[in-house]
Amino acid sequence: MYGLSHTNTIKIEIYTLTNFKALTKRIVGIVVIAQLAYLLIINTALHLSITQDLVNKIKPEKFQVSWERAWSFYPFRVHAEGIVANGQSRTQQWEVLATSGSGSIALLPLVLKDVYISDIEATDIDYRQRPRLKPERDYSKLLAHFPPITGREIVPVETQPLKSKRPWKIHLNGLQAQGNHRFWIFNIQGTASGSATGEMYMETRRGKFWLDIVNADLNLGPAYLNGGAQAYKGGTLQGALGFTPMIRSEHRGKRMLRFGYTDVQLDIGMENFNFINIFTTGLGDLAIKGAGQVEGRLVLRDGYVRAGTQLKASANDLGVTIRDVDISGQGTVLIHTPTDNDSPMGLSVGYESLRASEVGASEPFLKGNSLRLDYSGSNYIYPDPDKSFQELWNDDAARKRRAMNTFNLLIDDATVIDMATFNTYLPPESPYTFAGGRTRLDVDIAFGEESMNGSIQLDSTAVKIQVDEQSFEADIDADIAIPSGIPREFKTNLSGSTLRLFNVRVDGNEENFEGDYWSAALELTSAEGTVEQPLALDAKATLSVSDTRPLVAFVDNKSNPPKFLSNLMAVKGLSGEAEVHLSNGKTTIPLAYVNSEKAEVAVKATFYDGERDGVVYARFKKLDALLKRENGKRKVVVTKSREKFDQYEIPEK
């Protein structure tokens, strides 16, 4: 019995094994037949032009695709050559061309309107995009420079409300591109060669979108604007870039930029430095221009410059405009953040040689070898595009970001070629003007959101000052102290500033004076001013004068004074005080005087609308006189001169 049972068991196992082998052969056969059938059917379909026609009838207004040759070696993965795909959304039209490409698609998710395409490989990509036309915008100068898109005319934007439908969700995973590429987006086109990998997700109907290019290694060719003007010469780009997740319907146009990110290493020859102005949004009336090499690392995310940024732009003709002054010359711009911190962001502009001129002027008023502008503060560079600069300046959130901002201006050994340049900053009807002279200029000023301090030093030679038909010339040293101020209101404290005149020469019809050893000094004991048009100043000062010789010559040329005034020529060592107010183009001197034991000269005056009224009091020992000017007429008073001077009140006009 045992032997029989054992024999039966062996037979059963042999039978089972035989059936298993037969089943396996059958399954393999079915798979092979299915694979062969798939290869036959799918490759035949891919070969027939009717397949492309059927695909393009699904949503021809939204999407069309064609290929020159296509095949598939295993299910759901397709290879193709000569690929052209294009389409349009409500506001844009686009087209992608590739020499060859391949990808795998998942079929089941299509039922739920989910498109999963993975392991995408493409060679020699040509991407094109242009806008659909908005009725309120004039495109006449741009239309000729938009890219052509196969089978599509440029049409107006779609304005009808979207129907309530579930969007298609498109997942592109494992993107790989290599070869020689081209892009033409709106009116800018360029080329690149190299490789890039990444992922993309997009929902139709202006839904969610994100793009991650995680590894780009590209050699950039030149790019052109409007088919002619070069945007950049070319260079290299390595790193990551893309867009963080956003809802396209909520962030259209420029609002998308806040979601852009980069962590790239650049070395590009730029034909225009305008992009740098993205980083100067917190600096007010400052603009940078130029052309040259841009190199270094740039890290951006969520509208902020991030840790590790070190980007330098160098130019032989770097231009910086600050309010109404144009600066140009050989220089660099450095945008930087700490290695391990996002903030503060720094922006430094340095010049090795420079010239400065008023905006629109053909000749410079200043030349020098060293100028440096240093900004340190908020790393947020994406202000609300719907707000004006003034609105942003007063915006609470923006002010909080600027709270720790600092701005330094350093000028070392520059030359003001013609002092007449400063006439721009004098009141329109100023009683005096600069008529010439050169000045060495050194500046070191630090600005914050609510404070400022620093100094300005002027070392002037042969400065000519014109007062009516009277003129005098002098060397002037000015040390302008700025202990405090409020930059946002253009207010500054000038207390402690000093001014020294020497080597004075007076030219006139009656008297001339030239004194190599004459000097005068002024120190502002208290002074506050507003350094924008119209200028304003309230100041008190102490005065010291080596002698009265140039004052006497000046008075002799203005009138026919008593002869005793000539004795003032010998008076030395005078000192005194002065008070000056400047507001709305009007200059008022409530009182200014210098005196000594033997002599005194005092002034009360106002200057307005090209006119002047006032009195000058002069005393030598016990003799005195009063020179008065009112309503354009002058007269000399020799009786009760001091009493009349003290009683004189400057007229309100």
C-alpha cells in the first residue's frame, strides 16, 4: 500500500508540474501575442496620419499635436521624432517643438481628469509663447516681434466667464531636456545648449501651478529684444529655478514674479543692467543702468533675496541716477547677503573713476576717482505692483521692513569743476550766485529710515560770487557737519558746521581789495534745514573776521558812504553772531554783526523776488552811519544811526 501511495504521489506531482509548465507557456504565449498585438496596433496607429487627425479633433481650439515619426517598444511609453505641440489658454498661446522625445503615460487616472506623464526625455527644445490681445492695450509696435505659432492666428483674450467644471490636472514627472534649445517668449528670443531636469504641475482653468527645474547646466547664447536689440551676449547658468505653488487666477502677470525662485550660478555678458533696479525698490529715487559682465550666485524665493547671494555686475560705463544727478564711469554693483542668513541684503555701488552731471546736461559738474554707495537692509524686493512709490513709502508693512535700512554715501577726493553748479540749489531769486571756481569734495554720510549723520567737506579755490553788479572771489573751506536728520522728510541738522573764507578779492567800480592774509570764519551753533526744493534753513552762527577791509570795499562800491568808513580798513580781530532764515525762496537776516572795541558792522535784511530791503550799520570809534535800502532806493543816514538800526524792523513781504 505504501509503495502504491508513493507512486501515485509522484504521478500527481509530475502531472502538476506538467500543467504548470503548460500554463506558464500559455501565459507567456498570451503575453507575447499581446505584446506583438500591442506593438502592431500601437505602432501602426502612430504611423498613420489619421491618428494625429483624430487626436487633434478632441479640442482643436485648446490643443494640437503632430509628429514626423513615432513608435512604442512597451506599453504606455512612446518615442517620437519631429514633435510639434501647441495650444492656447484664455490669455496665452504657446508651442513646443522638439527634435525627439519620449515619455510614459498612466491611463487609469485619465478617467478622473488626471494626466500623469513620467520619465520625459526631450532633445533640442524650441519653446514659443505670445499673449492673446487685450482690447485696452496697443500692440502695434510689438506684433511683428511675437513668435509665429503653427496653425494659430493671434486672437483677442477670452473674456467670457469660466463655466463651473473640474479642471484637468497635469503632472509632468522626471523631465529631462538636453541638446540645443531655443526660446521665443513675447518679444524676446534666444538660444541655449546643455541639459536640465525637473518637475511640473499645472491645473487648467487658471488653477494651481508650480515648476521645479532642479538641475540646469546651460551655455546661453545671445538673446534679442524686438528682433534686433541685444538683451545679453551669452554666458553660463548652473543651478535651480522655477515657481513655487500658486493659483494663476489670483496672481496674473507681474504678480507671478513673487513666486519665482532661483538658486543659480551666473556668468553672463549683459547689454542692460535694468534688472538691478528690482533690488533697489526700497531706495527711492535711485536707478542703475549700464552694460557689462554679471557673475556670481543669485538666490531668490517668495520675493526675498536669500542667504548666500553674491552677485556682481561690472561695467566700464556704469550709470546711477540719484534724484536729478546722473553718475557714470567705471564701476561695479554687488548684491549680497550673509552666507547663513537671508538678511540684511546689501547693495554696493563702487566707482574707480566717475563723472557726475545734472540730468539732461551735456557736461559734468564733478569728476573723481572714488565713490561708493552702500545699502544694507530689507531683503524684500517685490513690492505691490499696484501701489505707487509714495504709497509704498508710507505703507506700514513697508516701513517696518525699512526700519533697519541703512544707506551710506562716500566720496573721496572728487572735484566740482564749476561752483556755478550749486546755483541750482539756491532760491530762484537769490541775492547772490556762484559765478565760477573749483572745489574738492569729500562726503561721508549715513542714512537710516528715521536718522542720518555724517559730513561734507569742501575745499574751494577762487570761488566767484556775484551780488548784483558787485563780485568777489575767495578760497572757501567748508566742513558741513550733519549730526542728525530725518531722510524721509529731507530734513537735516547742520549744527557744528564751519565755513572759512580767505584770499578774498573784491572787484568794483569804486574800490578793489585783494588780501592774501585776510580771513573770516563762521560756525553754525544751531541750524536745521530742508534739502529739497524749495530749500529751507533756520540757523544761528558765530562769526570772526580778521579785519574789515573787504567789507569796506564792498560798501564803498554799493553806495557813497562817509569818508570815516575808510578808517575801518585798519580794524582787526572782529567777532560776532548771525541769524539767517530761508523759506519759500525768501532769505531773511534778522541780525548779523561783527564788532570790536573800535568798530562794528551790523546787518538786518531780507531778499525776495529779486528785490532786497534792509540796513547796514557801520561804526568806527564814535563815528557811525546807516546805509538803508528800501523799495529799490538807497540812502545814507548819519544821525542817530544806531538808534535807527535798533528800531528797524524787516518788512513782511
